[in-house]
Amino acid sequence: MSLLLNTSLFLSTHVNRIDGKGRVSFPASFRAALAARSSQGVVIFKSLRDPAIEGFTIERLHQMAQALEQLSPFSAQRTALETAIFANAQELTIDKEGRCSLPKDLAAAVGINGEVAFVGKGSTFQIWEPAAHATATRNATDAVKNGDVEFPTLQGLV
């Protein structure tokens, strides 16, 4: 039985230079993932965990909003999450040549200038300063090798 690559996933790491006008090429494989998902667009915001920018499809952001609807409208948890995510989210526009411009405030907040690393995370992606991402990758790989984190059990695979 052959497994086919699901191109709707954001995969791999792509390092691209920012041009003189502040634009950077959005990876072709990420554009293909958006097309495979029939996505209506991309939203970005500063990561709540990493020194990076989070990238979600608009559809994923809608799923998150629906999940928050399960919480009491004025609970501290819901208010904090809505403020931290939705109040800071910005649409990332990708032009017909596949380029985008990162908001200067977000790029500065995570130390991006000159080059960016687009990092696939399956259903989402992140945007990092390349050296910071290299360090994070080493740390994550070491944590897996040392048994500090384990992959969850896969259901339904033989």
C-alpha cells in the first residue's frame, strides 16, 4: 500500500531573502497547500510560545473561534485567548508573483530582518529568524531523542 503526500500540509523549512522593497517569496509548496485546502487566505500573529510569527489559514482561525465559543463569554480564559490571538491577527496578502510583505512590527518583534525561515507545522506554519529557528530545531530534536517528548499513538494505522 502506498501513502501519497498530502499537499494540503505545510511541510519543510524554506529560507528566503527579503528584497529591497520588504517583500519575501511565500514558499511555492505553502501556496500549493493553500490551494489544496481551497483556503480563503492566511492570517499571522506573534507566537504565544516561540520567538516566531504564527501562520494559520483563515479557516483554521474560524475553527479556533468556534472552539472558544464553548467557553463562558466573559471568562478570563476566553478573554485572554481572544485578546492574545484575534486582536493581534493580521491578514498576510500574497501577490500574484507569490510574494508577501511581513508587517514591520511583527518582523521586528521576532528579530527578522534580511532573511526569513518559513517553517511547516502540518496544518499551520511559523515564520522565524533563521538562526533562532536553527537553535529551536536542535533543542526540539534533542528533546525527542532524549525521550522528553513522545509522539502520540496513531489511531487506525496498521
